[in-house]
Amino acid sequence: MDKKIFSFLFSTRLMAILFLAFAIAMGVGTFIESKYNTDTSRILVYNTWWFEAIMVFFMINFLGNIKRYQLLKKEKWATLILHLAFIFILLGAFITRYISYEGVMPIREGAAENQI
């Protein structure tokens, strides 16, 4: 049973499904943002549990494929760097979501500001 779960989690089929779901969600979020506003797209798409689950499964899949295809060998470094780049992008998205904040900083022409 465990072998079937691991083979599915690290499969190319799951990667394709996740990529399609992620692309559709990003497209829908973009259309919602252009029709309504940024807050609406965040509420309906970007800050939802299922969008975060897609990103978590992406990260699990990337980490599993690093081990599955033994990408730590010297001759496979290019593919390893590609997988690590996606992992760092996803980690950055999680850090941004939970630690960052947004603000507005109006700056008049010719002026300098250092406060939000």
C-alpha cells in the first residue's frame, strides 16, 4: 500500500495533474483580479486551502523526484538545479504568504520617503 502511495506522489502523472490544476487556478485568479480586484482574487483563489495544497504536493513531488531519479549525482546537476529552483520558488511563496505584509507608500514627485 505504501509503495503505491509513494509511486503516485512522485509520479509524472501527478505532476501533470498538479500543473494543470495550478495553471487553471492561476488563470482564473488572474481573470477574477482583472474583472473585480486583487482582494477578491486572493479570497477566492490565492489564499485558499486547496491552492496551498497544490503547492505542497508540488514540493513533495519535486523532493521525491530528486531522490527517485538520483539527481544528486554529478552528471545530473542541471536537472537537480531546475528542481531546486522550483522548490525555492515555492518556499518563497510560503514565506511571503505567512510572514510578509503589504502597504501603500505614496511618493510625490521629487520627494523621498522611508515609511509605509
